[in-house]
Amino acid sequence: MLWQDEPRGDRYAQVRSILERPLRGLLPEFSGNRDVVLQLRVIRFHAQTPRVRNMIFGGAHELEFTFALYDANTGALVYGPAYRDLTFTAYGGRNAVEAEARGLTQRVRIEGRFHDWMISEFQLAAAPSGLTF
């Protein structure tokens, strides 16, 4: 796991908040005839270091995980586990500086990517993030 875009602290808690924020925002869009629990296991979470972000190309934001759905009442597996790779190109150099000046930080872009995946994966009637990846 690599996350350095926030002050020193519990990096696992910071990454958890990056992934939970879009999920919590979309909870009202979930509906169905069964209560389920979503279990997410992060395999790889890799954002950019300042050194890489200052390079012209910037590399990639790597987000790989498995997820499974369990019946909230019985604990029975409903779906999965399924692997997903949401890796996308990171901004680098001048593009990174300009994006951050517009508020498009690494956190915002990663949260947006996860938000858009959830809309697609779970066929939610919510607006996409509007970001490009």
C-alpha cells in the first residue's frame, strides 16, 4: 500500500476512508429484496509519491480488490468473491499541478473512480462522478 497524499497517520484508516466515502454516499441508491453485507479486500492500493507525480507521465493509480456479498441475516455467500482492477492513469508533471489547483487531488480522483465502479457494478441510478480516467 502506498498513500502519501495526506499528513502522517494511520495509512490504513486513510485508505479505508477513501473507499468508504463513495460507498456511504451511494447507500441510498441501493435497494432490493435482501439485506446484504459487502466485504471488500484490498489487494493493492498504490497512489503517487511526490517524486513520481512531478515526473512528466505520473504513472498509475493502482486499485485492485476482491469483493463479496453476504446475506445480512444468514451470513450465506450471495455473490463472489470477484476480483476487480480499477487501475487508471495518474496525472504527472504540469497536468498534476493543474489538476490539483482545480481540486482534483489524488484522493478525489480515486474516490471518483471507485464511485463510478459502484454505479456500474451494482447498476445504481446515480450520477457518475464526471471525472475522466
